Amino acid sequence: MIFRASASSFLVLSSVLLSLAGCTRHSRESAAVIHVALDEDAKTLDPANTYDGIALAVLPSVVESLYQYDFYAPDTKVIPLLASGMPETSKDGKKVTIKIRPGIRYAKDAAFGAAGTRELVASDFIYAVKRLGHPGVQSQGRWVFDGRLVGFTDFVKKMEALPKDKLAAEFEKATIPGVRAIDAHTLEFDFEKPYPQFLYILTMSFVAPVPPEAVAKYGDEHGQINDHMVGTGPFMQKEWKHGFSISLVKNPDFRHEEYPLGSDLAGKTVPAADGVEYSVLREEQPRWLSFMKGEIDFIRIPKDNYALAIKDGALAPELVAKGIRLEKVRPIEMYYFTLNVKDPTLSNKKVRQALNAAIDRKKWISLFTNDRGAEMSVVTPPGLADRPTDIPLAYAYDVERAKKLLAEAGFPGGKGLSPIVFEYFGTDTATRQLSEFVSTELAKIGVTVVTNLNTNPTWTEKAKTGKLAASQMSWSLDYPDVENVYQLLSGASLPPGFNLSQYDNPRVNAAYAKLSTMPVGPARAKLAREIETTLQDDCPWIFGYYLSGHKLSQGWIRNFHSNPLVTSPYKYFGVGASEKRTMLSKR
């Protein structure tokens, strides 16, 4: 779902965790506010460009989509959110009709003038789809419709060919034949070919409704709405202090919804919390101390605190006594490095193969995950239908082989090889340690590394403009399908999409194009194997590891549960004030 600087859902907690600066202990104990930490500030909260774990921890609490993952279901299940029912799909799989729930209104906002709000209508979704193709918006979500939705690719080309002084007027007038409003509450999509993943796409923020009034009020000269969210969700934006904090408050006019029977909040009105406070806390140890003091409500265990927190595979008794809870999350998250095949140095396949063979993945996993990772063998994580399970890693750790490959590339002992620039999304201690590890590993074969530590906004801008040579990357699935990973290496996803390797192999593109339209089954599995085998040889990534998450939460968070596909779960939680006072008294 998702490139994410740290991955998703409560997987997003890997990038979501912090303290509320300036609050007193008393206010923390009494307020029904959820406290979340972000390890970096968001670059944008524009739905057309929200595709990293930091922004996705925030935006869906304000801006809703047509569908959502069932938070309570033990398996992956998609259910209506703004839609009134499930989509109706034609027999040939090319036409999809969706009914929108009538009577849903946007949270009050100055964008709507004196009225303060208005009803959600089908044209808001059409406007959102059009914005994905606006050249000024530079959306990272074009891939969801490019080459799929009838007329979308031609629309993009037409908009890109327009002079700047005519773009705004033509954009407003232009239509995309493949999406239309049958009436105020009915959407119809026409696709060039079947799109089995479209239901999953409809859970994403890329196709969340955008009222044109919001762009008119808050849009910049490019048509981007980076700083102000306008949506129909349970929370609304109060304040964003860039680099420090984002504050959400309960939407007082949110439609009536109740928590389901069987939950800790059964019968109560959604949302139970009065707000969500996100604060930017970049270093792991300050985050850990804030969590232990009760200043933030969730945390992924830092590697340096793992031995303290986990004893014999369970939560340490002293943390249990403090009311802290542990939850283990299945591995849909991957860590690796992208290698830009258009870079003058990395365009040499033998160099890329050598880099893969030079990295000691067992050491990488041990040092940075406390042995909770599993070495990647293929680009797709375990548990997905049609994923090959018997392909070994072609360029596993072997220093002598790496040296030989580098010599075959024309650079014996690294002689004559230009330094390779490795980009990282973070400036914290853990990121610096990772950069030192990589530089040390590659120095064994004579490769010189130049390290750039970036803030999340800086890294994101480099990613969108294709200015990354080698880059740290983590990815958590947008949806549970091998296709979601393969699109990262499709020629259709080149920047500003998230094919950061700029890998454009016709064989892989052709196999991906077929696979993306097919149902699960043997024929699709055969194509997946073909893709994986080709990627093993081409090495557009330095293969890393799949990670199983260990998340801690405070015992006063009511109805706590994590679903790795739900990136901003805070509408589901409450804050037990009395429990919080009791537990904090023991800290």
C-alpha cells in the first residue's frame, strides 16, 4: 500500500510514535487524546501524494476512502466506508459501478464559505482521479489508473502538453471517458482490461474524494494541497506545526456510527477519542523514554531496548506490571535498497550483482532487528497467493564471489569504480548506524560509498524526481497481492511513481501486464515465477529482509488491536482515563 518510509498500518507505527511537547502530566492523564510519535515530519498531506508511512498515519483519519479494510476481521476483508455497498462489476470485468452513501457531509471548513460544509458527491471522486494526472500535482498515484482506466493516459498526455497559462482552465473542462457520475451518488468506471485489484485500490487515499473548493482555498501554484486536509472523517485538522507536531480534533458533525458488539467500546459513538496528537521525535531513545513515561501511546521496540522489553519471547514482567501490552504483527514489511539502473555506475548489471553478494544479510538482520527478520529470497513477502516459495536468492552473501563479479564488471578490487551514492530517509542514530554498516560491507570488495542522510521531505522529493542512485527502502503492502510489489518494478511506475530503480525490462513489463489482469491461479503463478527469476538475475534491488513487527501499546488504550493494512487506526481506539491515572502512578 504502499511505499512507506516505514511501512503501514500499525506497521506504520514503525514510523509513527511520539510525544506531545509542552503538555503537563495532568493534562495527559485527563484528556481523552491519543498520543502518537512520528519519526519524521510529513512532506505532504495531499491525498494525491500521500504514499509514505508517516503521512498515511495521519491522512485517513481525516480524509476517508470509498472502502476500508475490516479492522476486526482475522483475514483480509474489504468493506464499504463512503460507499453504500460493494462494487458491481460487469461480466467482462471492465465496468465497475459504485453507489455512494447519501447524506455524508464534509467537516466544517473555511473552504466551503458561509455554508461551512456540503454533501459529498460523486464528482468529488472524479476530481480526485483527474488530479492524479495533473502535471503540477506530480502525483505518485498515477500508476493506479495509467494504462488501465479508459482515457486516463491520454488525459495525462494532454495535460502535460498544455502551456502553463492554459492548464488550469483546460484541466477544469477536461474529462476522462473512463470515469463518470451517473448521478450525485453513483460512480461508473470503465477499464481497458479487467482490474482484479481495483477493490483494494479503492481503499487507498489516491482515490479519496477531494472537494474542488479545498484546492481553490488551500492549493499552491502547482495545484497541490500539501498543508491542509479537508475530509469527511471522524477527525479534522486543527494545526500543523511543521517539523514539530500535527493536531487532530474530533469532528463534531461526524455521521453517527457505533462500535460493534464484542469490542471494548461496543455501543459507543465513533470516535471515542477527542483527538490525536502527533509529534515529531526523530531519535529512537527519546521515543522509548517518552513511551516509558506514558507520554506516547504506541511504539515499535527499538533494537537497543529489545533485550530489556522481551524475555523468552514474551513481554518482560516489569513492563507487564506497568500495564504495557505486546502485539506481534505478521510480516508484510520488507527492507532493501533500490539500485538505479540508469545511474552510470549502477547500469552495469555485474556491479549490481556484486553489491548483492557483498552484503551479509544475517548480520544486517541481527544488528538491526534483533533477529526478527527473515532473509529475502524473492521480492514478494510470505503469505501471498501465487508467490514462488522455492526460488533461492541468486546472489547470496559471498565476498569472494562479489569480488569476482566486480572484476567481471571491469573494476577489479574496485579500481576505476566511481563512488556510489547511498541515500537514506532519516538522520537518526539508527539510520547512521545502518549507513555505516553498508559502507563497511561494501568496502570489503573495494566499493567506496558516499552517504546522504535525508529528512523525509527531502528524500521524498528526490524519489519523485528520480534523483536517487542507491537508496534505503522499506515497503509495506498496500494490499495483499503479489501484483502490488511487482508494480514497484514495472516500467509504468517510473518516477514520480515508486519504481525508484527506474527498472524498465520489457520481459518483466509484459509478464506484469498479463499478471495484473488475471485471477489467482496456476497461470498467474507461472508469470510470478518468470518475474522473480528475471529480477534475481537483474538485481534492481539489494535484497534485504522481511520483518515481523513487535509493537507495544499502553494499557489505557481501549479497544486496541492492530491490522497491518489499516494505516491510521485511531478512530477505533479510546482512552481509559481512570486506567491511565492508575498505570501512570506506577511509573
